[in-house]
Amino acid sequence: MSNADGLMISCVIPTYNREELVVRALESVFAQTRQPDEIVIVDDGSTDRTEEALREYADRVRYVRQENAGGGAARNTGVENATGDWIAFLDSDDLWIDDHVERIAAAIQATSGRANYYFDDMIRPSGESEVMLWELAEFSIDGAYEFTDDATEWVMLPRQPLMLQSAVFHRRRYLDSGGLDESLVRRHDTHLFFKLGLGQSACAVAGPGSRFTADDDTGQRLTEAFNPKSQVYWESTTRLYREMLAFAVGRADNALPELKRRVANSHWRLARIAWANRRMPSAIREAFASIAAQPARFLERLSGQA
């Protein structure tokens, strides 16, 4: 049964070997001032006591288990099993702020659900203090929410102000887009925000919706395993921007020059990594791919301007 606002919002939490952290995340869902109408936890093949830890909540949570396939696949499984019209994601090692769902639901109502996704801010750790994601991204809105028919400018910011943990997606549009690309090791979330934001609608909602934690000591964070200095990161980034360059044609033509620049930069980073590891054929191949993507960018590098 839906809440008084008439919306059906499903919470989807993917998890893997986080028997204690997933319970903590779940408690932050139970603390919401506007409860989601359904909670789906997808266990991505945990080998610890995750299933046993969640039995206590069997009457309030739908538990789905699958063979280990990664976070993107687990989230997609959760969306497929959910029954709500709207999907609110939360990672099993992060937390929701208690009025997150309430504020997002109010914005959905106020805009008649026209946006592909709604998102609010995130509190992130920074040394011994905390910082807001929107501040880092130099993003802000006026009022309680801001709707746009074309979110190209938002998703094209040098740092996106969007995170899955603070976002709520229209389920049918998510599925129609293909959902998260499970073959992308990194940046599948960025890929999704691009697919549903380039030349399409989105809505930003004022206030923090989630808290990104830094106390997961299981070594599972892909952001740590494949950081921006790694080859895997730049391989994922190159594919992301190449696909979005093709996707943007006719949808967000104003983004094409910047996407070409990002494709060229990604290939150049791969060329530098290959060169440093003395893989000369790969370095040459990636360098030529960078030149082909944006010849002017290569000339700038040669002249020392970039």
C-alpha cells in the first residue's frame, strides 16, 4: 500500500559481505520521515552472515540473492524485482538522511513526476571534517527543488553533482534505458546519469539526502581498487564518453564538443599509462585514437597549451 502522497517508492540496497554495515544502512531507511513503500535487498553472493543478519527483518524487507555479479548487476536485479513506480538506491555501506525520501517525494508530486530522476545532495567525508558534494561540484539551485527539461548542463559539469545513493529514478524509464551497464567496471553510475540526463529531464532537490561513509574496511570499494590513476578506470571512462558521444547526437548536440574533448583526453591518459608500463604498441594505438577524436587537442598538447 502506498503512502498518503499516492506514490509507490521502492528502496533498493545491493550488498556483498557487509553483514553489519547493511543492517546499519537498513536502520537509516527505517528512520525515514516518509518510509519507502518497499525495501528490496539484493545479496550479491555474500559468503559472510549477511543472510542470517537480515532474517530479523524478514517481515519488512524483501531479500533477493544472486550469484556474485557486481554492484551494477545487483542494482538492476533490485529494480527488476521492485514493484514501485520509483526506485530509491542506497549502498549498503552508506546512510540516508532522515528526510531524504520525504523531500524527494514532495518534488515528484510538485512536478507531476516528469523528471527521469530526482536527486539531492550528499555529505562526504573530507579528512577530519565533512563536505557537501554539490559544493565540490560547484552546483546549486534556488528554492526547494529545480526541474529542467534538459539536464545536459548538469551532467556535463566537470564533477557531476549526482550519486546513486541520493537519487530516485522512474522505474519504467530506468528499465527502458537498459539500466546500469553491467559490463562497465567503473563509472556505470555516471553512464546512467548521462543516458537519462543528456537532452532529457531531471530534478534537483535541496538538502542532503545521503551520507557517504569511509568505514568500510572490506576492500570492496571499486573507487579504491580502480582509482583515477588505474588503467581500468580510464578504460571505463573512454568507453563511457565514446558511447555518450554517439548517444548525444540529435539529443544534446551542444555537448558534442566537450564529449569529443573528453574522449581524446581519456585515450591520451591510456596512452600515458601504456607508455609508463613500456607497452609501446598500446601507447601508440591510444595516442592515435586521441588524435583522431580531437586533432586540435593534440596540437595544443604539442605546443604546451594543455
